[in-house]
Amino acid sequence: MSNSSPATIEDVARIAEVSIATVSRAIHTPEKVANSTRLKVNQAIAITGYTTNAMARSLRLGRSNMILVVAPDIGDPNFSNILVGLENEARSHGYGILIGHTQNDAQRGLEYLKFLNSNQAAGLILFTGILPFGHQTMTARLPPSVGVFEPVFNGGIPYVGVDDTEGARKVVDLLLAEGHRKIAFIGDSRTRLAYSRRRQGYDEGLDAAGVAPSQRIVLEGEGTLESGRHAVEQLFMRDTLPTAFMCVNDQTAIGVMIGLGARGYDIPKDFSVTGFDDVPQAVFMSPPLTTIRQPRTAIGKQAMSLLLEFLSDGQPTETEILLRPDLVVRNSVSAPSRKWDKR
């Protein structure tokens, strides 16, 4: 097919060897089409690139068939797999995806808000954890919106993500089972709700084990590699060392591992380290990082499904959907070193 000629529904019908009406049903009401037929239509769509013309179809129909996905950092290892789930579900219902990259810049967020206010997007998926700056005065209301990966702080919009508290409890229980009692939580935050929920899991786990709050070590952080390295330096300066580092995400954990390695310590012989997310780098660390795996593609699919329900019915049936995390045990955890017993 010529790259200069936009694909049409007729092209899809011809390649799939079905009628135009069947293609339309497969896109807009896939539950009414047999699985084998829907598969043929989806394959034809992939071949023709038909759904990439969702914006053109939107203009013809007088409504938007585009979903705006706003993320602070499209380089985040978690973003791509969640996006796959989002896009696959959107495409199966005849919607296209637009990606807005804010780079944590409020002005960029304002520009995307203007785009939303011009009705060029039917709905919004937010990775940012915050509503776009100025949304209260810019528009009477946001379009149907769903938060993903990071709950929206003070946003009051539906959210789909992993059960952060349950994931953190799994990590704490593992460390306690290995014999650790002095467990440092690295990455506490008052504004990142996912991080505060992981802190909640940390506290719940230590409460159940009878570890007093006064015995706990908690440091704030931004979820970056540098904040993990900085946490190591802070604890050595204070001479308040844990036997295990429970980090709010894998980037922080990698920073902790780098910091400990620079001081000549062995992981897990001297210290145990855990993360959260299971980003691709986790398995390539030395030693490979014990962490919590998020079902990222499933999160994306569920988030888009919830948004499409919102678009169809005017109100989602659920305000929060939490998927279960998996504990991935690798080689960065062992029993505490005896040389810290008297500290």
C-alpha cells in the first residue's frame, strides 16, 4: 500500500475478506464479532495502519477518537510496557493514542491542557500523579480521565495500578524471614502517593513483626539513582546502618548498590538490597536485584478499558483498580551479616 495514500476502512475489509460493516463492528463493538473474524480484522488493521488515521476519522465524524497520554518521562522503563497495554486496548476499539511528554515542566502541562480544551482528545490518561497545572480555570471540566502507574494526588479521578502496599508487604516479609530487623526504607514521599503506599506496606509489615517505630530508619527520596546514592552517604555519616535497604523503586535500589559498592561493601554479604518495579536493568545488576514486578501491560490494558467505559457510560463503575504484584527473588538478599549484630 502506498505510504502517501491514507488507509481506508475499505482497505481493511478487502484484506480481511469481510464486509465494511463487519470491520466497523470489530472496531467499535468487538464483543459482537467472532474471535476468528476479529483476529482477521485486527491483522488487516495492522497491515494497513488504518487506526493511525483515527484523527482524520474524528474530524469527519465531528468527535475525537484520540486519547491523550501525558507522562513526565517517556524514558521511564515502566512507560513503554504500560503504553503497549494502553495502545492495544485503544486500537481494538477504534481509538488512537497521542503522547504528551511534560518533562516535569508546568508550561508543557499547560500546553497539553489547551489541547484538551480544544476538544481534540476524547479522554486523558495521566502518568504524572498530578492534574495539569491550571486546569480549574482553563476549562470547566477535564474530559474523562484515568490515572495510571501513579495515583493522582488530590485529583479525585479513577486510578489503575499495582497494589503498592501489598507489594511492599511482600518485600518486608521476605527480609524479616531472612532475619533482618534493621530495615531502612529509602524513598518516602508526602506527594507521591505510590511511594507513600509502599511506606505504608513497610510499616504494616514491621508492625506485624513487633518492630517498634523507634527502631525504623526512613529516608525521603525522589525515586532516582542519585537519591539512592545519597541515602547511603547519609546513613554512613549518621553511623546509623541497617542490615537491609528496602527501596521505593529499582532506580533508588540501583543507586544504593552503587553507593555501597563504592565503599567496598559486598551485596548481599554485608547488606541486602531490594527494589520495586522490576525494570529491565534489575536483572543485569551484580548481583541481580530482588524486587517487585508490576504487571505493566495488564495495567495499561485495564486503564484504557476503564477510560473507554467512562467515555461510553459517562461514569466508570470503579474508582480504583489495583493489580496484584509479584515478588521476584534474586541474589541481592541474604541473612544479615554478623558484623552488624552489635550495631
